[in-house]
Amino acid sequence: MTAEKRAKLYMAMAWMGAAAIVLFWLARLFNWPDVLKGLPVGMLLVSLFILLRRKLRDEYIQRLWVAGTSFSFAVLVVAFLLAPALEGLIDGLRGAAKTRDWPDIATPLAMFAFFVGFLATWLRDRA
């Protein structure tokens, strides 16, 4: 496989991971059946495995990986600072019982932020 084809494969995996995160959120939002809730998780695992495998061999993919993880970390730090207040505000406005929904969305939020950082750096480099 040529270097150009490999690069296209890895960018396709990055887009697949981003699509998997969107599908994951749609499945949660619309309460899809469990089979459809698990499909995005499988897509995400495959795309992350392929990207991680390449990260260990290619400096450019490694730089994209670092950008994605840095952005993911920053988003999680901000979210951990603001999420409790925002969640309390929303629960208060709805008159709902005080529940802690944050741990359920922390991991998907981190993954989504990773792919946003990864793809934003790639798109910025292409411009």
C-alpha cells in the first residue's frame, strides 16, 4: 500500500470515529435499541485501534494524535469545572430531581473532543 493510500485510510478512520461519536449521541438522545447503541462503540474502537497503530510509526499522525488528546484534555478540564453548575441549573429550570448525569457523558465527550482536535489540526494543515 502506498503512503498516500495509507494516509487516506487513516483520515477515513478519523472521520469514521467522528461519525461514531455523532451516532452514539443520537442513539442516546432518541433511545435507540441496544444493538444500535453498541454499533458506534464498535466503530469507535476500530478507528481508534487503527489510528493508534499508525501513531506509533508516523510522526505526522503522532502530531495529530497529540493535538487530539490535548484538546480532549482541555475540554474535560473545562467540563469538570462547569458541568456541575450547568447540570444544577438545568435540573432547577426543569424542576427535575437532582441527579448526577455527568459521569455518563464524560467518556463520549472526551472521545468527541479527541476527534474534533485531531480533525481540526488535519484540516488546518491542509489549508
